[in-house]
Amino acid sequence: MEALRDQLAEDGGTTAAVLAAAIASTLAAAASAPATLTTSSYVEAADFAGRVEELSRTVEYLQILAAGAVDRTRTQAITAAATTRSARSWITGWDNGNETLNETNAAWPAGSVATPCVARPVPGSPADDGCKNTAEFLRLRLRIGLGEAHRRIHLAHDILPATTLTGDPAPPMREHLAAALTPTATATAEATPNLSGSLSGPVVASRAGTIISATLDRLKHHATVETLDRIEHDLTRTAATADPDFLTRVARRWADTLDADGTEPTEEALRHTQGAFIRKPRHGLHRLEIFATTDQYEHLATVMNTATNPRTTTATGTGAGAGTPDTKPDNDVWQDNDVDLDRRTRSQKQLDGIIGALKAALTTNALPTTGGNRPQILATINYHDLLPHHPATAHGTYTDADSSTGFTTGAGAGTGLGTGMGAGSFTFTGPVAATTLRKLACDADIIPVLLGTHGEILDLGRKTRLFTPAQRLALTARDQGCTFPNCTIPAPWCEAHHITYWSQNGPTNAGNGTLLCSHHHHLIHKEQWTIHTRNGIPWFTPPRHIDPTQKPQQNHYFKPPPPPPQRE
């Protein structure tokens, strides 16, 4: 590698000419590439992409080499200019850094010198060019970002040979990384006087080199020199065969192994950054930004992943297990495993997991109370908008059951309330569609309220529970979880749903109820899926655009079907 670098640097003019020719060849290739790739095959296009990538790695090496050279020569020029200035102690403080030959003449400004002098400026210091450092100079000169300039300079310091105080050459700081980022001579290089065809390009891109360098810098206080050398060798070998994303994961694994405790944020830093921040809604969706510590994130991730359980996808023909039937029972209705029932993205499932956990928490008495009452979601809506098909009653019935949602429903006294504007109101969010509140009302406390002409409360009724605790226990014992096909959400996180809506005079009993998770409860209320019971078991019929045959389906996750009878 040293011989190769010396050969390239032997004649600066030759190197510049080779570089100019390379630029011309690259531009010619770029001009002809569109027409060539239009008629190329898949293999030819892939080979072309590979050659371009190899070329880019070589160009990245030249960028690092150039950044290191600019940084080195700029520092040397600043030092030399400072030395020259300090020697001219008789110059006034108005010196601008430029001197002429007249000024260096001992007889100047005396007129006794007969030989005329031509004023020729001597270059000043690069420190006076307005750039605070080499990175700023590269940003202005090359039109690159400041971070990119710092990256190139830092990598140059790590992989390029250094010079000792005595002027002797020293090996690179990262020898393994330097070998992977530098073009190398092939076996025929010594026999070939011309460099063409005797070199192989770098095997690692400079971005991967930066990942390795940053990892080693982080671990230098946590490992010995021998350990760091081993890590550098391992990461460099990984970078030569894998993509930067995988390299980042391997580097993080090394960092976690050697620095298990990590860098804990200070209390002052947490006060400035940690928390849950409510942002402005966009496109009808509310935004919540969370900055959490590792343990807080682990709690969130654990809850979110309950809704992204891979077992929600039923396997076919692979072993028996919960939710994975291998054979079909002898009946006329069966679940078609080829139909994709859950079209949510992973992000949607994770959000549903959080909401399900919050709803489960609201149904307990473990949360702090407010004014003697446990936390509830409170919503207000006109009674006739909430239950348009159900006759209003003066008092209704009630139970003392726990619930996660409380409703106040009002009937106007000569105010036109109840004519059906179709909207309600949440305590924190504000206006909300009546369809949303009807879904919540399936598993909520409803408190009738009589409102006066100006909206004042004239009479406050008692809360009415749609499913009693005993009925809820019966549904839990029967369903054990969400009954929608292939869903794995357990019963404590589910909501009780009337198969025939209560607003349509559906009875409140276990035969007319079923457990649904929050997502599938919302899906059922869109009224595209239908539910019916057979022998007390809920069956779901999909809409035609999902299953043209509309075969009723049921969830076998919690209750796998019995094995088929053995033939004699």
C-alpha cells in the first residue's frame, strides 16, 4: 500500500492528468449509460450497478485522501505564516498579513537604493480566509455539508498514515480499516509497469468506515488496545460482506457488551427532553410524541407487541397448536385461511396494543382517584343521537358495575336538542362523531341527564350498565378473548359487544354478547361484517370484497377445534 501511494504521488502532474482522464471517462459513461441500460437485461443491469458501486467506493477514498491533504497543508500553511509574522516584530499592528519585497528590503523606504524593486505579494495565512477551520473551508469550497466535511477529516485522521514529531512516517491509527478503505495492488502489480488493471478498489464504503470509527471511539475507554483491535478487525470484516444497517446492529452489540451500563442521561437532561408531548392534530389524527428512557420504552414495547403477535397469522399444514388447525372439521362452515382478515399495518397494531392496555387499566380500581371517583372517559351526547332507534326512558335501570367509560345523555327542554345533529363531545378532545360514541357505549356507564333551555342540568339520573359483572364473567369464560377470527387479544383487554345492538332492542345477555378487542369492535360497528351465533358460539361473516363466498368464520386461537376422529 505504501509503494502504491508513493507511485501515485511520484509525479503530481501525472496524477492530475490521470484524474482528469478518469473524470472524462466517467462523464462519457454517464452520457451513454441511459441508452445502454434501456436495452440491458437484469443480469447486465445488476453488473452495471456493481461496477458503479465499486467506482463510488474508490471516489470516496479519494475524497478522504483529499480532505486529509487539505487539512494537513492548511495547518502547515497557518503555522508557517504565524512564524513569519512573529519574525517581523517591527511591523505595526496594522499589518494585513501581506508583505512586499520592498518591505523586506532593509534600505526601504530610503531612496538611496538605485535598483528598482517590483512589488510582489507573498501569500498570507489561510487563517485569514474567513473559515474557522478546515471543515468550514471544505463546506465552502466543495459545497458539502459541515457534518460531511467533519466526517471526511475525522476518517482521514484514522486511516491515513501519520507523521511523527521527528518527521518519520507512522502507520494509520486504524490499520484494519485503512486496508479495507484503500485501493490495493493485485498480484500482477509488480510485473505491470502501468497502474491500469493492476489495482483493486476498496472493499468497504466510507460510510461503513465512519460507523466503525465512531464505535471504536466510543469504546476506547472501556476496552484494552488488544480488544479494540479485535473489534476493529471483526467490524471491518463484517462491513466487507454486509450492508451498513447490519453493521450498525453488530457495532451496537459490541457496544452493549463492553458498555452494558451505557451513558445514563442526567436529571437536568431528562427535565429538558423526557416526556409525552401533545402536538397539533393533522388530517384528523392526534399526534403524541414520546421521549422515554430505556425501561419506559421497554414497557411501551411490551404492551405494543401484544397486538403484533405473529400467531395472529394462522399457519396452514404445519403442526397442531393454538390457532393453527391442520384439518377441517366435518361441518359446512369453515374458516378460509387464504383470506387476509387483518389489514392493519404494524404501526396500527402497536397503537391498538397501547389503547387496549389503557382500557384494561381504566376498568380496574388501581389508578389514582380524582375527587373520589376513579378515572373514566367522559363523553356527552344527545340521547336520541346516541340511541336513535331506542325509546327514551325517564329513569332507566342501572347497576353498580365497573366500567372504563362514562356517558351523560341529555334531552332538551324546548331547545331542539334531540333532533339529531349526530355529534357528541369528549372531555379533553371536544367534538366527536356519534358513531364513535355508539361504539364506546357498548361497554360504558350511561348517566341520563335532563338539560334545561340554556343547557343547565335539571335532573341527573343513575348510570345504566349494559353488561353486568356476572354477564361479563360468563362471556370471559366462554370466549376467553376477542372472538374475531385469528385475533389473539385476551379477555381482560376486550370490550363487551351486543350482537344485536342495544339501540335496536337487542337483549343484554350472554347469548347476545361477545368479546371484541378495540380494533375489531370498531370494525364491527362499520357494519360490513355480520355476526350470528351457532350453539352459543359467535360466527363472523365477511363482506364480499374480502371473501366473495362469504363463508362464516370463527376464532380458533383460544379454543382449537378437536382432532378429527380416527378411522378404523
